[in-house]
Amino acid sequence: MSAAKIGSISKSFLEHIFIYILAFITIAPFIWMFLTSVKDMADIYVYPPQWLPSVFHFDNYIKVFEAAPFARYYMNSFFVAAVVTLGQLITCSLAAYAFARLNFKGRNTLFLLFLGTMMIPYNVTMIPSFMVLYWLGWVDTYQALIVPGLASAFGTFLLRQFFITIPKELEEAAYLDGASKFTVLKKIIIPLSKPALATLAIFTFMGVFNDFIWALIVLNSEDLRTVQLGLAIFRDRYLTQWDLLMAGSVTAVMPILLVFFFAQKYFIKGITLSGLKD
């Protein structure tokens, strides 16, 4: 075996070792969280800390649902995340198609102003948004969680960048057959944009499901609490019960991991293709 080939194998081996180390560093907190969730309190406070519990207490996952209405919290989070995700897919698709394909006066200027809203810090818009919801009488309702998130400048930008990669000849052929612009969007653009739509859906679902600040601001009723808000209140209420808190945290993380795991190929493809142009 030549020296060059040996050097190449050694380099590849070292690169893989480095990647595995980084991967372990990344997932180590999640492993610790899961192992803590199946410990009893005595194992948690052992010093020096031990990774593995002396006895696995999987009943902690049952206890956490008995200690707080987490089933209701999960239902609220899934409902809000699903509605907001569907809403953004609709509104962002319409806006992105207008910016990508329709010719109207001031289109580029309006698009730049639209993108400019992404530069405004979220903290700046929280109070005005809350005041609008207060005047509408929507505080402590599902509308307060859903309506402000139904449109997204980022989602519009992401889909627009993908739409402009679709050949215009497909649309022109549809127009010759008498199709309207809405029909072209529904029958041609949307089916060809599944990777970008999946990417937007993943981003939106993860962001809404993990949102804490906005839910804390607009909600008062326990029946409307999302899982992230429920975990925070559970921590304050059961400050020393780290086993149950970690069990609740694991159940809160699992839906996001599952969504990303099953949709990662669309996510990667959508991110890759959204930056391309004709």
C-alpha cells in the first residue's frame, strides 16, 4: 500500500473520530436528560454524578402526566402548531407566487420592505402585538396564539426563491390551455415545490411548538397552556422534582425530533434548492 493511500486513510479516520466526538458533545445533554428522567431523587443528587441510575424508574413518565395536565398541554401545542403551519403554507405560497411570477408596479420595492421586517427584533413587536390583541379581546384565547403567526416574511422569501427556479415554460403551457394563475399555482407550482413547502412546515412547526415567550404573555388559563409554558410552571411548582421535570422535558422534545427525523430529506433538499436561480 502506497504512502499516499495510507495517509488518505489516516486522514479520513481522524476526520471521522473528530465528527463522532462533536456528535457526542451535541447529544450528551439529551442523553443526560433522558437518564435523569428515569432516576429517583437519591440518584440525581449523588456526587460525583453518575450517568446510569441504580434502578430505572420509567414510571416517572406516568407520574409527570398525573402531576400536571400535560395531555392538555400537548393537545394545545399540537393544535396551535398545526394550524399556524397550515396557515403559513397557504399565505406564504400566495405571497411568494405574487413576488416570483406576477408583474406589478413596485413589486421589488415592496418585497424589500417585506424582507426588512425580518430585521425588526421580536422584542420590539411583542408589546404592540399584545395591545392589538387586547383591543380585539383575544387575550387568553387560541386566536392570540394562532393569528399573529399566520404570515411570515421568512416563509415568503424561502418559497419565492424556490418558485423562481421552476421553468416558466410549464406555466406558459398551462396558460395556453386556459388555466388561471390560481390554477397554475395549485396544479403546477405547489406540486413541484414539495421540498420547499416541507422545509417551511418543519421550521414553522418547530418554532411554534417550542415557543414560550409569546404563550407566557398572552395566556392566563391553565386549559390553554402549551407544553413549553406548562413545563416552566411545572418547574416552579415542583422545583426539586428533577426526575419528573426531565421526564416532561423528554416528552416535549420527542415530537420535534420525530418531525425532523422523518422529514429531514425534504428539509435538506429544500434548503439546497431554495438558493438556486435560473
